[in-house]
Amino acid sequence: MERIIGLILFAALVNSASGLDFRYNETLDSRMPVTEFPEIENSDVYVFQQGQSIIAETADGRQIATSSIKSDASGLFKAAIDTVPDGGSLNIGKGLYVLSAPYAVPLYPNGSNILYCCIPVIDKSMHIYGAGVDETIIQLAPNQRNLSRHVAMMIIRGSGPLSPGYSDFTVANLTLDGNRAQQRDDQPQDGEALILAGSKRSNGKYYRLKLVNSHGSGIYLGNNGSGRESDAVVFQVVAQNCGAEGFMLDTCHNSHVLDCAAWQCREGLCLHGNNDWKSRSKDQVSATKFQTDSQITVWQVNDFTLSEINMDCTPATDAYGLVVRDGTGQVRRSVLKNDKAKTDSTGGATYIYESSRVLFDDCQLEGFFGVHAVGRSHVEAKNCRLVAPGGCFCTTDPHPVQSTIIAENCVWSEKKVVLQAGAAFLEVECVEEQTIPA
């Protein structure tokens, strides 16, 4: 009888509190499109090193520009990109290319929020290919970035505030190095990155990249300019030692991060939305097979899927685990860890707040807190294993809470529940993990 009553209450609480359909749907795990990543044999423009020279030339051998290997190559790269026709491609050969950031690009319609860049790609769809990660290396020259001069190495967008961006774009098979140790490295400015994309655009493909030593983000798919990105794919990209996010997807639609990693970044991954999250169309963003030693944030995204995530924040400072604010989505088959010795939210595996609605299915959560749900959030945990001395299911907060946690078929250890007044917790067939004495 208790099981029947529990199941009835479980169904009633799900329907009344969440308003969501959390029934499993395999299509949610197949959002990542089957995308071809062709190896381009023929390009319109080539940049390569020969002896002590860097040469830019067209496919028919016409020389565009040349410079010394030891000199600033930013002018040569701009000439090469300007020569590529719309929809064409640039091939960059093996070697280290050192570029200054002389080109000023205002992000705001009034001409303010200027970022300086090495490689501006404006009003153009095109494809940029290197010879391979750590084979083609583009490095920011020393002393380009300071307190009043913010830098994004590659800026890709439309020229005006309402101009569209690309309809098809690729950056692949190379390393971008922000040379952070040789810059004035204070707090990053919003938009600073190794790759910054803006304006309303679609079909960006970023794959087989190494993004290192950025004073800001590794890759930032932004909403500066006329709108947001649709149908982007970020595949097999590694970000390391970034002062901000390794990966930032800002108000993207139907966009996906697959088989990527972020190490020693302030945040590993940020899926960012906007205040219109309740009214805008479904975001449909996902990350699959993502690894990081830093916090993951989902902020006002109304339809997200995280699957096969391996996040261990144990070595990080001030990391709150997986943070979801006003987000609606699900986390499946993932491992989320933080430092159990940090006896507050910076040691939690998760921090879910405001009006978030999140499902965890078949996940391992380990930290000082397991599921930490506050505000008006609603969290369901199914088939999960939780280890947390501060509470596997926790709703404590300095502010009043109206949060709900529903646990079904979960295994817990250490402390089970810490419940604050105003919150609700319901469990169905959850058990304590049995340890075998040594």
C-alpha cells in the first residue's frame, strides 16, 4: 500500500510542480547531427612557410603577400582572408605564425566595446583549415592585451549592427595560442576569446582544434550584433588555461558540443541564454562526451541536454559543480564530482536554483552536496548514485526556498537528506549503499 500511495504522490507531484514531460525520448540523445568533416584537398588561398619566409598565394600561384617568419604575420593573414571568395577556403600550412592584434572591431551598434583582433573575418562565409593540431600554430604576439585594450584573436561576424554573419563557416585542424603569460592578464572582458563569432548566423563548424592560454574564453559563439548562432557544431576541441570559459555558447539554437574537453579554465562550459528564456523558441543545445576539471554552467537555457559528461571540480577554486539557473533540461549518464572537503556550495556536485527544471538520469553525483536544489527549482533524480556528507538531496539556502526534489531508484551514501522549510522531498525505492567491511 505504501508503494502504491508513493507512486500516486510521485506522479501527482511531477505533474503539478514541473509542468514538464520527462518521459524518456531517444531523440533527445540524437540531437547531435551526423556531420561530415571533409578533408579539403583544394583551397582558394594558401598560407605556408618556405625557408625563412611566410607566403600567401592563390591556388593558381599568384602571390598575395610575403613576410619573414620572425615578423608579425597579421597583415599577411588579413590579405589572404580578404582574397578568399565568399564560400571559399584558406589552407594554412605547418609552422608557428605570430600575429599582433592591430584591427579594431566595435561590438556595439554605437561603435563602443571595441575588441582588437589578429584575424578579422567580416561579412564572409568561408572555411579555414590548418595542417593539424600542434602542426599549424597561430600565436598572439606579446604585449597585445592590457587593461584598456581587449583582444579576441579571431573575430567572425557581420560589419554592421544589423548585418548578418556567415551562413556556412569552418575553423579546423589547428592550434590557437593566446600567449597569456606575455599579456597584461587582469579580469577578462566579455567577448574576449581566441575565437569570437557574432551577428545572426548559421552552420558554424569548429573541429579538431586546440585553444590554449586565452586571457578570456577559448571559443565564444556570441550574440553580439544582429542575432544568435543556429546549427553550430563544436567537435573534438580542447581548451586549456583560459581565464574565462573554455567553451561559451551564448543564446545559441540547435547547437552542439561533442567530444570536447576543457582543462584549467575558470569554467569548462557555459550554455548561456537570456531573460526571454520563458517566451523564446526552444534552444535545443547539447553537450555530449565533455570532460572538464572546472564548473559547468547552464544559464537561462530553456531546452538543454547534457550526456556522458565527466566533470571533476575537485582541484578547482570556487567551483559550484554543475550550476543551472532558470534552465530546463536533462543530464544523462554523467559523472559530476566536487571536493567533499569543501563544506559549502563550492564543494557541491550541483547547484540548481531560481526556476530551473532538471532531470538527472543514470548519473553519479559526488561532493559535499549531491543534488542541491534551492529557489523555486524542481529536480528529479532517477537511477542515480549519490555520495555526499552534506546531503545527497539538499535544499538549504540562506534565502527562503520552494524547491522540490524527487528521487526514484537512487542509491545514496553518507547523509541522505537535508531539507529546509518550504521545500519538498519525495523518494520512491531509494536505498542506502551497503559497504562491505574490510
